[in-house]
Amino acid sequence: MKAIKITGLFLLFLSMAQLSCKKFDDLRKDPSAIINAAPKLVFTGILLNISSSDGPWSTDQRNNQYMTQNDAYYTGQNYDWTTNNYNNYTYLQNVVRLETEAQKTGAAGAPYLVLAKFFRAYFFVNMTTMFGDIPMSEALNGATSKVFTPKYDTQHDVYVQCIKLLDDANTQLASLVKSNAKVDGDFFYNGDLSKWQKLVNSFRLRVLISLSKRADDNPDLNIKQQFASIVSNPAQYPLILTNADNFQLVYNTSDVSNNYPLWPSNGIVLYKDVRNTLGSTYVNIIQKTKDPRIFVIALPTDSAKASGDPNYATEFTSFRGGKTGDLQSTLKNQSVAGLLSQINFYYWEAGPAGIPFVEVGASETNFSIAEAINRGWVSGDASIYYNQGISESMKFYGITNTTTINNFTTQNAYAGNTPTGLTQILEQKYVAFFENSGREAYYNFRRTGVPKFDIGPSNANSNTIPTRWAYPVGEYTTNTVNVKAAIQSQFSGADTQNGVTWQIK
């Protein structure tokens, strides 16, 4: 009898323990967690990652020398950056999740799996362009291979893998476009895969032209041949050549979180801001070429307005930019005195939606092709793409009068496949990048030296423009051996913002 009682109590305690453990496990679950998310939800999240990674009127755009900031409370343009972050790996984890969820849905998930190849290339290219060598082949595999300290792939190998991803994505998108496949959750292209295919190939041209310094000493990359193959076969490799296909973020009026960055939260626009003025690197090109885009983008200086000249608003001499290299105190004195141009608030802040932000656009693609022809990579007439790049940029700003555009391209006629012609292409590409495409204006300067960036007393980097970003500090704790090996192989052990990566040597 006693044994029966003991057994009964044991079974009771065991049952209670099991119930307790089960209840505890249930409590550990996050009721708000999304399990088995639909691919379209993850896809939208990745697009938000792209949208949040850069934008207009940011510090990056000041480093592009489009604007100057003269208020000492805010960061100026002294190029004192050192390190940066690896946020793109977080975005890439979302890409892995997109692949996982898309594989569960069969044929419906195929478009997402193809676009995941583009996203992988996009984020990895962003990082290697910033830092140099980065983890790629062993990255993102912690959950499967248990590799939590991935090796660093050389920048060369990163580009090899990314170019392959883009080539594969184009091939697979072609068949999906033929079958009229769509994707949901797409606030860039509304699910139109034909536009995504153009983006994939245009981004690939960006990558290839960014490797111009390596075009002759890395035959395995076939940079020139790849570029020529894409341009010469538009049926197989469609491109973004008109603004209708731009990969751009369109802001809206209904959601405050997606209003234009300059739009004030209270909706009250102040049509004056002496703290932020145009940069001379940009304005000098505009004045030299007598570019009508300045009348849309900026306001004449207050001193020009007060000059008594009845035609001041239509004269290029009425616009002036501040030198990026000047001290903030100097720029402030000039701005308060009405000597520097501010942006045209009536244009940029006409409403909460503002102006679309172009990530990859028609002007850039046309200018990249013109550059490739100038360099002898591709046969053809560079002036056609040069003129088209200018035209698409002007149309972006609402300048649609054919006579106005033709007069400008005639007055600034392409000088042929010469160094002068190349400078024209690169300067016009710089003008078209104004407040668009993140750091691309800086990256193009870094690669070509065009336009000449201003350096002055405000520069806090020994009178030089940095050439990269140092690796995130956290890497020295979490991936010490591999990051130190990468630094040693590239920069003889010195991880600074002035290291010269393989891409631009």
C-alpha cells in the first residue's frame, strides 16, 4: 500500500513538472513574432532597407560637395570620418530569410529567389566599395555551417561573385518576364519584373565601370568584354535608359514617416535657410556650362537680388556656392551676407512628397556607356549617350523644352573620345547625381579625380579626401584573426580611412 502511494505521488509530480515545462515553453514564445512570413512581407522589408541606407540632404551628400553646412552645431564637411558599420549584413540576413520563405511557396516564390540574387550583389557591392575586402563566401552561414567568424574574401573575388549573381539574375528574369510573373510588396516597380531586369543590368554596368582601373590587369574579370556584351545586346540585356525606368523612391503625402526628408513635420515651410548653401564644386560646373538646371534647383544669392539688376534671376552669375574646404565660420559670414545660394525651397518643398530619390537612374546609365565608349571598351557614338544623359537629367527637373536641351548640348558639344571628352562626361554625370544615388558622386571622384574636390582649412584629414572607411570596431572583438589578416594583406596592417583598396589602386 505504501509503495502504491509513493508511485502515485511520483506520477503526480512528474505530470505537474511536464505541465509546468510546457507552460514555461509557451510563455517563452513571442506572441507578436511573425512565423513563416509571406515572401512579399520580407521583400518589402528589404526595399525599406535600401530606402533607409541613403537619401537626399544627408552628410553623404555634403561629402559629395553638393552642399555646405555652416552651423557649428551640425557636422560640416571636414572629412574626419574613420570607421563605419556593417548594417548591410543585417539587410543580407533579411535576404536569406526571403530565400527561405520563397522556397516554401514553390513556383510563386521563383521571382523572389531571383531578386534575392540582385539584393545579395547590391549589398555586398555597397560594402566592398566602402571597405575593401569583406566576408562573403563564408558570411551568412552561421545557422547552417556554424561559421561565426567568416574569412575575408578579397575585393577581386567579391566582385567576381557579385557579377555572377547579376548575370544569373538577368538570365532568370528573362524567362519570368516572358511568363508575365509578378511580385507583391513592391513599392518601387509595382511588381513589374521587366523593370527589375533593366535595373539588374544597369547596376551591373555601374559595377563594371567602377572597376575601370582594373580593366587591363585582370583578364579573368573580362570587364571590357562584359560591358560591351551588355550594351551591344539590348534584347538580352535591357537597360534603364529613360527616366520612366528609374529605380527611385517616390515619397508620399499620406504617411508622415514617408514624407520627403526636407518636409517639416508641422507642414510649415520656411523659405530661407542660411545654414545650408550650395557647394562651389557643383555650382562652378553649372556656371561654366551655363546650365539651366540651376534655375530649378537653387535660388539666386540675396546680394544678386539686391543688386538692382532686373534680370538677376536669369543670370548664371547670380548663383554662387561656398567652398567645401572653407571653415564653417567663413561660410557662415558669406551666407549671412547674402553671398551664397540656397536651394529652391519652392521646388524641393512644393509638397510633402517632394522629389523622388533616384538610386539607379537613366542619366547614370547613359553616362556610363558614354564613358565606356570614350575609353574604347565599346564601339559607338559616345555623344549620343552623353546627350541622352543630359536630356534625361534635365527632364527629371521638369525641363522638357527640346530647344532648351538642344541649345545646352550644342553649346557643350562632346569633344570626342579624348581626355577632354571624358572630363565632360564625368562632370555631367556629377551634375546629374545631385542629391541622388547615395555616395556615387564621391565614388566616381575617388576613381577618376573628376570633378576636382575642394580641400581647404576645414579639412581634418591632413588635407586629403579619404579613400575608404576603416572596418567596424566590433570586428576586432568578434572576428579578430580574419579582420587583422585582411588589413595586413591590403594595407600592411594599417586600418585607416586613407587606405587604397584593390579597386582604385
